[in-house]
Amino acid sequence: MRKLITLIIYALCFIAGHSIGRFDLDKISSPIVLRGNDSIAYRDPAVLFYNDTFYLFYTVMKIEKDSIYGYTAQSESKDLVTWTSPRCITPRSQNLNFSSPGNVIRFGNEWIMCLQTYPRPNYTVDQMPRYANSDARIYSMRSRDLEEWSYPEILKLKGDMPINKMGRMIDPYLVQDKDIQGKWWCFYKQDGVSMSYSYDLKNWVYSGRVEAGENACVMVINDEYILFHSPKNGIGMKKSSDLKHWTDFGTLITLGQKNWDWGKGRVTAATVLDLTQVNGINKYLMFFHASGPLTEEEGDFDKNSSIGIAWSDDLLNWEWAN
């Protein structure tokens, strides 16, 4: 009996230790999570950490024969080392190209993901690169289990304004107001970064803008909003206590770009998670995409774009696998 009890204690200790040690950044052997190639681009990561699992959502641009299609896809990981194969969760349509998921939030008894359309009708490889037309808009998708997702529904971020008058909108991100319970903000690329708010994620009120790049990501740290955004190259940061007055801080983040052939064209589209309280990580975790060796204007927009990972103790100094 004593031997059996000892074996049980050892087993419980092993299980507990295995759980605690599940995440080990030193086990990440490459800064590349998903590597693009001459016929595919992985872009615009969004990450949810839930129930000890990382859910990674992102844009997939695929060259299919001579045409190019965009999708939103997802992968999962239990350890940040091994990821499931990309699974597209939006339909195939050049008139829509659902893409650039911003983030996933919990609202009521559902998960809500925000994303965009990126319409490029009749887009073929001889036109590369060609960017979205003026019909790009912001949408949301719903899920009960983070596996099955509803068909996207448009977000009328300008209130009662007709959809065809709303203007080109891309790169959404949802964040809860730090001071007012139940109030949600959507940040999106339009005239810098624009902001609209809602209490039900259906009825929206436009509420100003901030001079910034694209791919907004917003966190609340020490009672301040931290905005990550992407200028022409690299990742910038701004902060505000009231969403009206913003100041730049830190330096332009370019990570290991100077040594990355796969990222020489552009480093951009950061999304950051605060995992400073998660055992084995205890850092801020950044996912981003990088393109290269050509710039996006030279052609590495719908191909040769990869998703990467980096981490930091203070948001100012970043590390990554070598």
C-alpha cells in the first residue's frame, strides 16, 4: 500500500510539473510560426489564449492557378511550438476576401471575432500587387466553441449611415472601455485609426480618430490604453488615458528585420497579449507578420509573407528565437 501511495504521489507531481512547464519559450526554435512561400502569404495575426490553448487567426492569401483569393484561417497550439495546420473558416470569394481578423472577445455566451473584407474582383497574378477597392468593410463572426463560426455580419460603425457611404474600412480591433462597464470600442483603419463605440456590438456611434498607421491592437495597462499600430514599416506605440489625447512612446519596433531575409520587405501587423501572469511565459507575447525578401510594392504581399513571434518584459525591448 505504501508503495502504491508513493507511486500516486510521484504521478501527481509529474502531472503538476508537466502542466506548469507546458510553456517554455526556450523551446521555440524559430521566430517563424507560419512560413509563406511563392504561392501563399500568411498575414494579420490575431491571438486568443483560452483554456491553456493558443488560438491563432490570420489572413491566408492563396495563388490558385492564376487568381488570388483571401481567407481567414485558424490554427491552435498547446505549447507555442507545434501548431495545427491552417483551416480556412471563411468562403472563397474575390468580391469579399474575408481577412485581417483583429481579435476575439467574449460577449455574453459567445465568442465574437472582428474581421474585414478585402474586395479584389477578377484579381490575377499579372496584377500583383493590387490592393482592396473602396468596398472594404468591417464584419464580425460568432462562435460557441471557437471551432464553428457563423457567416460574417457587417458592423455599421458609422451608425445609420448607408453602407455604401461608410468609406473604405480595414483592420478592426475590439476592446472594452476601461472605465465604463459594458462599453466596447472598435478601432479600424480609416483616416488614420478611427474609433466607434457600442454597448451591444450592433448599434455603433462614431467617436473620432487618432493619427496612426494600420493594424491597430489596443491593450489596457496601468489604467492607460496602449495602441500598437503599423506605419510604412515596423510597429509603433501610442498611449492615452482617455482615447482623445495620444502620445507616442518607445522606438519603432522592427525586431530582427535587418537579419531576416524573410522579413526584409516589411515587419508589421503586431498583436500583443499580456501573459505576464502565465507560468512558463511571464512575458508580453507578440505575433506579427513579415514579408520578404521583396517589399510589398515589389510583389511580396500575396506571397512570401510569414507570421512570426516575439516576447518582451516591458513592451520596449523584444526577444525572439534565433
